[in-house]
Amino acid sequence: SRLKCIKIDSSLVFKEDNKPKVNIEGILGALPLTSAIKEIGTDYFNEMKKYKHVPDNTQEIEMLNIFDALYIPDKELCQIYIDSFFTYAHYHFPTINRTVFEKDFSDFERPSHLFTFQAIVAVGARFLTRTEWTTEEINRQHDIVNLLVKRAKVLYEVNTPIEVIPMLQSLLLLAFLWEEDGLGYKNGLYWTQCAANFSQNYALHKSVENRNLSVYEKKSYKRIFWTIYIRDRLTAMSVGRPFLINLSECSVEPLTMEDLNDDIPDLPSKYPQNQLSSYYFIHLIKFAHLLTNVIHKSSASINDSSQSDGGILLNKHDTIRSDFYIKQCDILCSKWFNDLPYGLKFTDKDKNTQNQYSALLCSQYYSLLASIHKSNIISRSMASTKGVSNVKYKDEYFPSWGITFQSGYMIAKIGEFLYNSNDIVLVAPVYCFCYYIGGLSMIYHLKNKDKRITAIANSCTSTCIKCLNKLSITLRPAKIILFILLSVYNDDKKIESLVTNVLQPIGGEDSKNKKLEEKNGKSERVKTSQESEKLKLSKMNLDQNQDT
């Protein structure tokens, strides 16, 4: 088999020299350390090495042999997967300096770090695709990826010695693959958490300027930290998890264009820097900042309202706070989008702005925008069910309805561009959730009285489903998302139920106000008749001046 061609000597895998250097700062606490204290700490660990016994790795080697983790594909196939990685995947997380990689891994039979090599090969195999492949060939390639991923994971499980930089690079590669279904154990979230914890143990969150690091190490530390930061924010947005990294406790410098340049002293890169790709990554960091600010403002708004009545907006002052929060978020989003370079600002009408970098970046932007305004609609609906009558139907609901519609439209248009250019199969797993948000945003408009709006919503929902269907071939998270979206889209009763749950409370003057009656000193809601509960979809009068 071409996948089991070259066996790596186990002695190279368990070299003691591969172990990361002890980080004195991570052991002696948060107080600033003088150079004298650092030297004493280093002397201690150097002294301990003299008395350390040689470990017996017999069981670990046996486990590696069981899973063929010491094997790599033949040289030709390895090179194909490596080229695939740097062509299609690397710009998503540019933690690996290609110049250094080719130097360290020039001999495939003696890789510097087998864990990193297996992870790169696995990701490269995941992104390797051919338009002419049959379904059988696609499934076979998926099995190959699973095999290669297992090899990499086993190398991690047996604690093979590996230095800080390649360890973190490897963990982020596994986080990027997200091979488990849904939110199963050891998915992308798990590996991101591993990378975040490991990076903090070795103080990657601290400034690199005054540390005894080489130029390559300083660049790599910053690249890795900001990649973890992005992964943390995007994963939190996608699956609803709290942040792992608090930037207020970090002193690491911002990433620059120079940091993304693979040139290092005495070893210039033979690959010119892709300016657009570098700008994409830097603005993705800025998007992560935007996401952080939006969620923090949302949390502040929820905490304020919870002091009034359990987190539900119930009175005039709470509604004003909600308005203020939405407006603040809109201003932040608008500023971020306006600051994008021309080549990263995807627009439907200008083909010069349409590329994979602008498409992926703006997919996240419109997903965030749709989520902000969908939460506004739902929170106001919940307020209405509690008897709040100060909500103005047209002035306060429909700006959010229009914005979610426009955002869903743009997500679908971006997905259509990626699908037609066959770049849809090259997106990171986290982007699956963008098409879920886009599709769901449009499902709310499928029962609109305006047939033009309904036609656009139906077309956009179909596009999002088509993108997810394509992604589900190679990405497991896309399968469950596709199933949920299709289950709603193909069932009129579920669509009506979904829309009714949001729109019912805001029927305005056409809906009867719920009455309260006192019984045994406690108030209870009186059920309104089924006829008065009927949805008034005719009230939906979306702004026709929206750019659709």
C-alpha cells in the first residue's frame, strides 16, 4: 500500500532532544523574574537531567506499531499531500514557516517531528480533491484521511517528545480537521483547548520582544498565539462556548505583515509572500476582536436586563438598553467592514472583489450580523409574551428583519460563488455554520406575503443547502447541520411553527392582548383562543429598498 510505505525509526520519535525546554516563567508564577532567578531555575533543571533515568518506551512503541503510526506514505504521495496543504489549507492558519519546514523535513525518512509531519499529511489529504472523482473515489479519500488522522492522534496520545512550536502547530492542525461528528469528544473544540492550554504553559500570551528567542521563534510564537485566538473566537461563535483566552491578561504584540513573511536570517524564502492572503489573516484577527466586543456587549446587556426580571426584556428601560446594544454592535460591524481592503470586501456586483479570501471573511461577517439581529427579534418577542406594550412594531422589528434577510442573501451569494468555482470543498469546518445561519435566516421569510421576497428566500435557502450538501461529503459537522436545515425546509408545518414562535407575540394591534386573572393571590396567563393566535404574516412589509 502507498500509505504504508516508509517506516520511521522509533528512536527518532523518542529522542530526548525533542522535549520542550522548561519554561521557568510558567512554574514560578506571575511575578516578573530577574535574570538571576531565571538562571538559578535553569541550573536546577540542568542538574536534574544528570539523575534522570532513560525511559522505557516499549509499550508506546508497541501502540504506535498497532496503529501503523510509524509509517508514512511513499515519497511521491507525501509530496502531493504537502503541496495540497500549502496550496489550499495553509492560509487558514499560517503557523508553519514553509522555508523552515522544507529544511527540517527535507528527508522524509528522518522527519524532525513525526507528529507534525503526520498532521500536515492528513490535512493535505483532506484538501486534496479532483472534480472528476466519482463518489466511490471521494469516499476512499475520506477513509485515507481518517487513517492518517488516527496516526497523528496516536503519536499525541503516547506523549512522544516534541518541542513547543511543532507541538502547537500539530494540535492546531488536528483542531482544523474536526473529524468527529457534531460536538463529540476530541473534536475541533477539544484540540483548540489543548493548544490554548499548552501555549499558556509556555507563555505564548506574553510579549516576545525582551525574551531570549530567535527571529523565527518570535514570529512563530506570534503566529501560533493569534491563530489560537482566532480558533477560540470562531469556535465559540459556532458552537456557543465561552472564550478560552482573555486578551486583557495577554501582552503579546499584534501580528504584522512582516511576521507572516517566511524569510528568516540566513535563510530567505523561495516563496514570495502572498499579500492578499496575509491581509486576510490579519483582518480575520480583527474580526475576532469584533466578535469579542459584540459578545461582551451582549453579555453586559443580558446582565443589566436580568437585574430587572430574569434576563427577559420587560420594561421600557430594558428595551432602550437593547436598542443601544444593537446600535453599538451595528456601528462596530460597519467600522470593521469599511476598514477592509478593496480586495477583501466581497460584493455581489463587483467581480474584482470576489476571491476565496474575501468570500470566507465576509461569510463570517454576515453570519455575525444575522445572529445579532436575530437575537434582537427573539428577545423582543419574548418581551412581548410578558405583556410589554411599548415595543413599536414597524420601527423596531423590521430593521432587524431586513438586515437578517440581507445577511442571509449575501451568505448565499458568497456560497454560490465558492460552489461554482469549486472552492466550497476547500473551506474550514467552522464555515459550515455560516450556511446554517444563512439558510435559517431565509427560512423565516418563506411564508412572506410578498412573492418576490419568498422567491429570493427560497433560492437562497436552496443555495445554502446545496453548499452544505457538498461540504457534508468531506466534513462531518456539515452532515448534522444539513440534516437539521433540510428537516425544517422540507416540512411546511415546521416552517410555520418556527416563524409563528417568533412572530406570534408581535402581532401588534391585530392580536388580542393576553389577560391576567388573580387566583389564590397568584397571577396566571389566560390562554387566548386558537383563532386569535393565528399568525398575521401579512404584517411583514420588508423594506423594498434593501439591496438584494
